[in-house]
Amino acid sequence: MKERWLERLFKALTFISTIIGLLVLVILLIDVLKDGLPRLSWKFITSFPSRNPDEAGILPALVGSAMLLILTALFAFPIGVAAGIYLEEYASDNLFTRLIEINIANLAGIPSIIYGLLGLEIFVRALRGITGGRSIFSGALTMSLLVLPIIIVSSREAIRAVPRSIREAGYALGATKWQVVRDQILPVAMPGILTGTILALSRAIGETAPLITIGALAYIAFLPPLSLKALQSPFTVLPIQIFNWVSRPQEAFHANAAAAIIVLLVLLLSMNAAAIYLRNRFQVRFE
Amino acid sequence: MSWLQKMPLPDLPDNPEEPIIKIRNLNVWYGNRLVLGDINLDIPRNRITAIIGPSGCGKSTLIRCLNRMNDLIPNARVEGQVLFDGKNIYSSDVDVTEIRRRIGMVFQKPNPFPKSIYENIAWGLRIRGFKGNLDEVVERALRQAALWDEVKDKLHANALTLSGGQQQRLCIARALAVGSEVLLLDEPASALDPISALKIEELLRELSRDYTIVIVTHNMQQAARVSHYTAFIMWDDNRVGRLIEYGLTRDIFTNPKDKRTEDYITGRFG
């Protein structure tokens, strides 16, 4: 009898452990929705921040997050995929490449604020002439460094998952390595690479610490100009706006923060959904 | 060996021509291990040469030396010469992509690209900047590989939807399309059902009028049915693959000179 009782207890314990995380998330979500939904409106999304909480909106933060995302993808994706191709297809297995591999794996685990300090020193200060200092350009470059290891690792995994037989088929027809990579390996690996990239970017969109370090502002009352100058303009992003509002004493700003969190969550969840869709829709199944 | 007596061996027209591939003093190492030792072998033009032997004896390694596919295996090392039309394919001024185009390869497991049937064949030409009529070449290659009638209405369907036998014939068509003169086949029928396997054999016999074919097989009936010449490879006491006997298939199968060949083809081991 005692055995059966223990068995049940253990099952219950594992079940509770499973739902604890979920439960907390649900409570959090309900809380955020309760506070934020009444505040959420088209006007909230299209307004600039303001001292008056009822008039304040997230437009610059939303635009900043979108620009940061696009720029980060533009910088990090080609470099990450190219590095993945090099490590999987070209690099020979020697001490040097193994060192690089260990390095990349470790980079993925470095706290994001370190990247912020790096960005501050290199992009904001040393390269001020190009980046314009505390600009969206500096922010995107910093974020690119942050997501690069993740993109490299997921590119490598996707490339490695392409069956060897496909490579052999290509080489046996007299193709060069580049032709095989370009026409046979990358198309098959691309859904996996894109999935990894989107997941990496959805990490970037929620990051706050490195951007605070490099000096993203919370109060931006204008949109970047529609020209290359936009790259050098000061910026803010959703998490920083949220952080700013949460730290205000007035209750009304907390509602604003909750509403902004809803927007950020919708953005994040749709990116993750896109990643899952890509993976399921375009994955090539052999056999 | 009753099946041997009954089996009609392929007849052999006179072939006074120079062998198309000459293997001279070939040694192959994987790391420090010698896997093939001192192989000398002439591959006659427009004939089917079968390479038989127990698994792991180095048959596949040997055939992969003939179009330098072993280059892709890290720490594989080849010593000696493989003369193709009189030129050593391992000499430093040889363009390996050109060698692989002229000496095509078909693998044990069919490996079409996960693209359309048409694209599978067209790609090999496109990457060489082929400017002519692709449709024509695709049709010709598919006809040569006896696949045209089965796929002509679905050229743009994904090649992975074809059956295993069809996929394997597509792989043969793909090699023919880029202008291969020699076809190396590494157990091309071992992953197929018997009917599909027979179709491949039939196709190979057909193709041997215009192409040189080297086929690795562990199926001795298949070797006897399809090939004109047979090379028997086996490891020696140091587990190094050696060429034991080479000659006309009918001689090897009816009158082997070496005791080991006889033991192998009568099924005493391997």
C-alpha cells in the first residue's frame, strides 16, 4: 500500500512541477492583460511618449524596435550564415577551428550587459564618426554581436543536418564546393537557418540591458528621418519604454507599461509562430 | 553453384581498344591504415566491369578512387596512378570537377536532389554554363536511362516522390546528362527490390554499348549476369585489400584460378 501511495505522491509532485512555470506565466499574463487591455488602442500605438500618461504612446519605441530588428538581421544574418558555412563545409578539423568553435559556444553564454559594454566602447565611442554615437546604428551592431553566436550555431546545425548523400551527389556531377553549398545545401538548410535566426532575433527584441548600456533614451519625441541619417539618430525600444514607465510612481503609467508589454508579447509570439511555421512548412523530408 | 551453370553469361564482342582507365600501383590509406594495397587493374572501354568481394574489403574505396571522391574523406590518402585516357587523374594540374563530370558516380542509396525531376538533371548542366536547349538534354538523358515514359508527364514533380528504382535511374540520367563517359556504380541495386534491380541491370547492359561501366556489387548473381569482366578483391592477413583475380567474368565464375576466388564465388565465406 505504501508503494502505491508513494507512486501517487511522486506523480503529483512531478505534475505540480510541470505546471508551476506555466501557472506563473498565466497569472502574469492575466495581470498584464487586466491592466493593459483597457489602455490599448490605436492611439496608444501611434502616439509619442508624454508626461501625461493618458496621452502617452509607444510609437518611437515600436519604430525603434522594428528598425533595430531589421538592421540586426541585416548585419547578423549574412555573417552568421557565412561563418556557419565556413565551419561546416570548408574548415578542416584542427586546433584553430576547434578553438573558434569553443569560443563561439562560450560567446552565446556571455551576459548581455557585457555586449552592451563592448558596444559602448567600440561602436558608441571608438566608431563615433561612423555610427553617430548613441544611435540606432550602434544599437543594431551591438545586438548583432549578441545574436551572432546563436545564428552561427543554428546555421551549423541546419547545414550539418543536410544528408551527406546530397553533397556526394553534387560533387559526383563535377560541381565545386561553392556550387554545392549554394544550390543544394543552403536551400535545404534554409528553413532551419531562418528558424534559428528568428528565434535569435526574438531574443534581441526583448533585450534591455545592452541598449541601456550604450545609451538608448527612454524619451524620444520624434521619428527617425526617412534617410540614411536615420541610422545615426537616437532611439528607444519597447523594453526600455516599458522599463521607464514601470519605474514611474504614478499608477497610470503602470497601465501604459502593461499595454506596451502586450504589444511586445504579440510581436514576440508572432515571430516565434513564424519560426515554427517556416520549420514545418519548408523542411525537406528525405524518404 | 547450380545457378552458375545455367546462367547465360553476357557475350563479349571483340574489344581491341586501349583500356579507358588504367590503375597502377594504387595504395590507399585511411589515416595510418593501409586499406588497399598495390592495385593494378585495366578497365576496358565500353564494357561492364564488376568488382566483387566480401564487405569491407575496399571495393567501394577502389571505385571512389576512380573519380577522386575519396578526396572528400578526411585523412584518406591515395598513392599511385589512375590513368584516364592516358592522363593521371591524381596529377596536380588536373581539374577534379572535370574528372568527376567525365567519370560519373551512382551511389548505393539513390540520392536525387530534393528538387524537381527536371531540375535534378538540368543542374549539372547549368553549373557549367550550358547555353543550349536544356529540355532536349533532359529528355535525351531520361530516355537513355529508360525513365522518360514513366516521368514525362510529371517532369516538375519532386524527385523524392519517385520510387527507389526510378530515383536510381534518375541518378544515372543525371550523370549521363553532364557527359559522363564512365559510370561508376557503388552497389546501385542493393537498396532496391528485385524487379527494380533487374531493370537497372538491363539498363546497364544497354548503356555499355556507349559507356564504360564499373559496378561494385556483393551480389554474385548480379555480377555474373551483368558484367563482362570481374575483379575479385579480398583482404590479406593484414586486412589490406588486394586484387586477387581479374579476368573475363565467365572465366572467373566457371574456372577461377585462385583458391580464394573459388571459395568466395561458391559461397564458402563472405
